[in-house]
Amino acid sequence: CIRDRYQRRVHGGADPFAYSNFSGYVHFGAGLAAGLASLSAGLAIGIVGDTSVRAYGKQDKIFVAMILMLIFAEALGLYGLIIALLMNGVANGGVGQCSSFKLGNTCQ
């Protein structure tokens, strides 16, 4: 059957309806969490790095404070990654729970 060949080729043999909307939205949110956290961490590191390098050129005592500020700015990106991994675990936990799903119907 053409549908079966299409399903094997495109979806790798998996049922395309086993992936719920909930999982899709949670994966989308996880991507946004990781992406926006990394973007904000990069922005913070850029601003702090620029200011700290200029201050370090005038006074050598600022080095330790500069490193600490950069470490805390980098932690923003790590927090976003951790949240994205947790969200991914929640989304994958719900896959396959609704075996009687059909188009236009809800899980029963």
C-alpha cells in the first residue's frame, strides 16, 4: 500500500499519530527555554566582558570580580538547558498513552 510505504519512509515506521499535541508544544517550549536562556547569557557575557575588560585596563584589582560576573552570567544559559531537559522528559513521558486516538476524537 502507498500509505504504508510513505509511513515507513517518512516516519521510520512509527505511527505519526502517537506524537501528541502536548508533546509538540512542550518540545517547542523546551526549545524556546534553551534558546532564549542562551541568548540572554550571551548578551550578559558580552556586556559584562566589554565593561570588565575596559575596567581591567585601568585597575588590576577588578580581575576576580570580572571572572565571578562572567561565571554567573554563564549560569543563565545552564539553567535554561536544565529546564529544557526537564521539559523534554515530561513531554516524552506522555507518548503512547493514548492508544485509541483517531482523527476528530479525543482519548478515551
